[in-house]
Amino acid sequence: MTQPVTVSVVPPYTVVAATGELDLVIAPELRRRLQEVLDGGVTEVIVDFSNATFVDSTILGVLVGAQQRLDRVTHPLTVVCAREAVLKVLRLTALDRVFRIQPTLADATSAAG
């Protein structure tokens, strides 16, 4: 069985990837993984939702909490997502203005800060 939340490094970024339906069941694991990364002093964080099919408000809360731990101006949280259903939620909540949204992990890792 695959892990719903994984952490990998694509220098200089740390990538926290979550797959499938992201809801209150997955939120504690996503929060824990992001906290571990941020507690380790990482400031270049990418959250990869490219394989996410759904996000709910608890997941959005986890992302907002992670962004609050980072300096939004110098270290905005990057979210990878191209699925329209997930992008729509980010737009409706205006979080597309808070996070740096990229369509692919390759775009996220090559985007200049």
C-alpha cells in the first residue's frame, strides 16, 4: 500500500506529496510531515498535489498553517496542482493568491523565486 503523504528532496527544495482524496483523514499526517520539515529548518517547501483528486477545508487549513510558519514574502509555499477541481477550491478561497501555484513539479523546481 502506498503512503498517502511522502517527503522527498529535490535540491534545494523539500517536496511533501499527498495523493488521492485529501480530507480530514489525511490532514493529521500531512500536518505532521509538514511540521517535521519546517522544524528541520527547511524554508524551500513544495507541496505536491499533482496526484490529489480532492481537497477539503481541513487540508487548506494545514497549508495555511504551514505558510504561517514561513515568511510569505521570502519563502512562499509552492503548491503543485493542475487538476481543475483542486484549483477551483484554491481560487474560491483566494488561496491562489497566498501560495505559489505551479502546474507540475518540474515547473515548481525550475521557477525562480
